[in-house]
Amino acid sequence: MTTAQSNNSKITVYVVSCWIFAAFGGLMFGYDIGISGGVSGMDDFLIKFFPNVYDRKLHAKENNYCKYDDQLLQLFTSSLYLSALVASFFASKACSALGRRPTIFMAALFFIAGAILSAASEHRWMLIVGRILFGVGVGFGNETVPLFLTEVAPIQLRGAVNIMFQLFVTIGIFIANLVNYATSTMHPNGWRWSLGLAAVPAFLLLVGCFVITDTPASLIERGKDEQGKAALKKVRGVDDVEVEYKEIIAARDEAMAVKHPFRNLMKAASVPPLVIAILLQVFQQFTGINAIMFYAPVLFQTMGFKSDGALLSAVITGLVNVGSTFVSIYAVDKVGRRKLLLQACCQMLISQLAIGSILAVNLKETGTLDRTLAAVVVVLVCTYVMSFAWSWGPLGWLIPSETFPMETRTAGFAFAVSTNMLFTSLIAQAFLTMLCKMQAYIFFFFSGWIVVMGLFVIFLLPETKGVPIDSMVDQVWKQHPVWKKLFKNE
Ligand code: BGC
């Protein structure tokens, strides 16, 4: 196996355009995460599709923690993720057989179809089918875009380039919060605008597909060696790419021997990245981040902010989320992955424990938090979101995209995407019910998980900063105290 990827690269306008256009896939995903919570809190939307929830909301004085607990309403949020879960496996096939670029193109088309149907919804079923189409778009986009970015990035900037995806996710969430803030006063069709505008990021991605090249690895994997070499020259911005080209050819020749990528995931070289990819995604969701992202407006209303104040607070957390992602872009290839994850565990743990304690003591089933305490909770939510944004958010996507060998890369990454979707939908589905049952103690539940994930990083997650993606076995897994045991017989 090869050892060193050539560092020969120049950052040209074209190279940067490729990164940015592909990253629009993150905007689609983020927009959807941010839009759902706000839409499901809008009265016009509830009256039309969920009249029971609306009734309960009107008489919600009785219980702060339970006013939005409704399985169907939660299904509205979570159905997208279930469809994305299934779609990611089809996307993995498309990604290997057709290439990264056509798969990204399909993602954009599905998403646009979802936006049109959702905005035009007259019946619940239209809404749900719209969500499913959105989901297929997200499944295809999330499977392909992080892989695309990792494969076109020069090694010394791989983390930073991949995190452009997450940066756009956070921008998408933020824009969605702003859109909801504006449309919540547009009666009775504000929610249609919120859902329909999802077509904009998808359209930008579609346009981007005409600018980006397919990745050299994907072209070479499909036997298009000359095109692969030309693409390599384009994404490196230089003509001398011989060293790296030979490395990709060697990785491809090794991968060619593999007929069944899904079965091969059980081989030593793929087991550690598979276990890590799945656990990273489970843990990413068990930080509780989406309880905040989907339901921030609802959550802030629960704490006694009025509708506007609630959306405004959600906008603040949205901005913190975007800003802190830049920290990750700056730091990930310098301080490495592990330190960011561990630092964040400490900061998230302290923030969650403090939020839980304040709410447990001060927010009962009825009544509201006083203004100062409510402001303290907003600050704590910000310190929590901040640390997620420079660690578990971006690295949940980066690490699985850079650790699989070529032969199992798309199949393995599909497990990362589908696990993310499964747990995102579980949280979306369960959070409001859990909030109702566990009340403030829900924050202690998430804190417990944060301790477990810290131990996972300490014992099972090696540092992958600066390691060429095709050299993980020799340089990482075979050197790791736990994972090296898998290679005893090789
Ligand atoms: C996660 C999403 C989350 C977002 C928040 C992403 O990495 O996968 O579930 O909502 O970060 O910024």
C-alpha cells in the first residue's frame, strides 16, 4: 500500500469553487433541520394539518413541558430522516456505479421536488410525501457531498475542506431560522414559503453540478483513468500529479479485487472505521443537539419566551453555530480531531448539567422562568452549541469520510449516513415526548451520554490528522492498542 500522498497542490479559483458548490449540499440538509421546528410551531400550519395539537396549544397553560407532545406532529419532522436512511444505501450504489457528481445532481432534483410538493400541500399525505422526497434528497446529498469534499481536498487541508459541508449545514439552519422568523407573521401561508424556499439551496447545488468535476478517485475507480488524471490536475491546480495519480491507481487495483463491498466491511481494514463511523453518529445525536436545533423555538417557548423571543433566541443559537464552525475549520488540521472532541465533551457536559439544574429547580409544569434565568439558559445553550459546532458536528461527517479504504468507502459511509438519520429521527420522534415525561431531567439524560462518548474517544478513536486516506491501515489501525489486535494474523 502506498504511503505518502503528494502535497503538490495550488489553491486556484476553480478548486475553491468546487469545494463551495459541493458544500451547497450541506445547505439543503441544514435548511431542513432548521425549518421543521419553526413550521411545526406555526398556528396556520397546525390549524390546517394538526388541529388537535393546535387545540392543545391553546389550552396549554396546564403543562409547560407537554404542549407540543404529539406523535403525528413529530412524524412530520422525523419522516424525512427515515426516508433519508433508506435512500443512503441506494445513494451508495449510485455513488460507486455512476460517480459522485451524478449522485449529487439526483440529490438536488429530489430535494426540489420535495420543496414544490410540500409548499403546495393541501392534505397531510402531500406533506408526508413531500417530506419523503426531501429525505431522498438529503440521503443522496449526505452520502455524496462529504465523500466528494474529502476526495478532492489536498491532504494538508482535508479536515478544513470537508468541514465546509458542516459549515453550510449550520448556515442552512441559520437561514431557516431567519426565514421562519419572517414567515411566521405571513398569514395564512407563511409555512408554505418556509417549506418552498428549500428549493433555493437545492437549485444552487444543481447549478454547482455543472461546475464541479467528478472526483479523481471515483473516475479512476470506474476505470476512467485518463479522465481521472485530468480531474486530479484540475482539483490540485497543478500539472504534476504523477505521485498521487499512481497512489490512487494502486488503491483502485487493490479495491478491484473486492466484489462485494458490503460483505467486505467485515474485513479487518474496514471494521475499525465501520465501528467508529456508526458510534460517532450515534453519539453525535445523543449529544442532544437536535433537541435544540429542531425544537429551539418550541423549547424557548416552553421556557416562557413569547413566540418572537423564542425565534430570536433560536436565531442567536444559529449564529453561534455558524461562527463556531469556523473555529473547527481553522483548528482541525492543526490540533487534530481527538482534542477537539474531548474539549467539547467537557464544555457540553458542564452546559447541559447547568441547564438541567436551572430548569429542574426553577421551571415547574406551570409558570415561566424569570427573565434573568431565561437569559442565563440562552447563554448556556450557546456555550453548548458552540462546543458541538467545533467538534461532534463536523467530525461526525469528516472522520467516517476519511477512514474507509477505497473498496468499502461508499458502502461504509452509507452506514454513517443511515445511522445519523436513524438517530436523528429517533430524537425528532422522541424528544417532545421525553421532554413531557422527563421534564428538565432530559438534560441529565444527554449528559450521561456525553460521558460515554468521552470514554469512546479516549480508548477507541485514533488521530487521523495528516494521514493519507489510503494509508490508514498501516499508519493508524495497526498502531492502535485496541484495533491492532484485528490484524494479528495478517
Ligand atoms: C448534525 C445535525 C445537526 C447539525 C447542527 C450536523 O452535523 O448531523 O444532526 O443538526 O450538525 O449544526
